[in-house]
Amino acid sequence: MREVHVDRVSDAVAEMVMRTNTDLPDDVTAALVAARERETSDVAQEILDQLLRNAEIARETKVPLCQDTGVAVVFADIGQEVVFVCGDLQAAVDAGGRRGCDEGVLRKSLVRDPLDRSSNTGDNTPAVLHVTLVPGDEVTLHVAPKGGGSENMSALWMLTPAQGREGVIEAIVAQVRAAGGMPCPPLVLGVGLGGTFELAALLAKRALLRPLGEPSPIPDVAKLEAEMLARVNATGVGPMGLGGVTTALAVHIERHPCHIASLPLALNVQCHAARHMTRSI
């Protein structure tokens, strides 16, 4: 067994919460550059230039990419041979999120009571923590701050099996078209296909952690990703909803077996500021 002091978790989360809000990942920057090169609309080109300049300024000045610094979503892949010492994992993650919010001067966006907008927690905690047990003795933390504008445009459906592949594509495309510019496109779309009601949503969010544009290792899923991306971009919503050929930068699908009578489908929408970072301890 390997002992891991919870302070190491707190330190990692604090750093990641701050850095994800100021340093746009290289894979996202590269995707925005590629989108700029293929855009034909002058307005879309100008918007993408501004997004790239914004990312450059944020990295240089350590000022957040967006005023919505998001909910701290943490995926913890914990080796089965790991024992945490000197504290509780959720408390350690929250301590890191609290410190990152304070030291990074990040917006405090959480309310304790969803029906009372005056009940701000004051420190952007608690974090949303998802734990997965994996073989080995390492702890891998994925931090992905999630803003409200894109999260609000996410959706979940319990389709009928008869709706099939085309029904899945149509549901995603219709949701993106209806969202328009509200989730700040160009988007990254995480799709959960299969499982159960709750698992489909979790798969969709976890799909956003994949390096941008990296296709699924399952050939038929990769083919569905490519078709879905083409259909979404054919809507013409474009950057910030003002038209263009780049409504989404990537579609990432995570698939899971499901009940014969069900076809669960979830869409987690991520804005152009696809903030994510991974650390192993």
C-alpha cells in the first residue's frame, strides 16, 4: 500500500484551479488556430482572432480567460493500493479549490441553496468530485472548471431504441442549433451514449477530458463523432453565434452498454474556453 497525504491533493487542486482559468490548453489553442484558417466569414475570423488574443493575454497576465471561472469539477482516478492519510478526500479537494479561488482571485459562483441566490458559499466550494477506483498506486486528478453559460445548454434524453443512430444525431444537432450563441461557441461537445439515466450524463462530462479532437479508439464511435461534428458545423451557428463554418471544434463520445429497452443520450456543452488539466501524484 502507498500512503498519500491529503495535503498533496489540496496543493495539486489549488494549482490546477488557478492555471486552468488562465492558461488555455495547447490542444484547444491549436484547434482555434485551425478553425481560424478554415473560416471563410470575415466576422468569424475576427471573433477567432479575438479569442486567441484573449487567451494570450490571460496566459501572460494570469488574469482569468473568462469572468465565469466556473464550478470546480474534479475527476479523481485513485489506485486501489492508495491510502489517504491525515484527512478526508472531499475536504482536501475543497481546501485546494478554496485556496485556488482566493489566491487566483477567482469569482465565487456557487450558492448553497439553489433556490436562494443570496446564499453564496463565499469560496466557490464545495467542488464536484467524481471518484473512480483503478489498478495501481497512483492518484490522477483531472480538473475542469465548468461555466454556467455552457452548462445551461446541456441536455439529457431517454430516447427510444427505434430512434437509433439518426435520432441521436438529430437530438444533438437540434440542441446546438437552439442554443445558438448562448454557450459561447465554437464548442466542444461531450456526448454520453448508453448506460443509464445518470451514467449517460457522467460519460458526457468525462468525454470533455479527452485531448481535443482525439478520436474514439472504437472505429464506429469515431465515425459517429466525425459525422456529428460535420452536421453540427453545417448549422452555420458559427463563432459566438454570428455565423461561420465552425460551431464546434470537436465532438467526443463515450459509449456504454445499456438496457435493451433504453437509449440514454446526454450532451455536455463546453464553450471555446475548454479548460482542463491533469496531474498525477
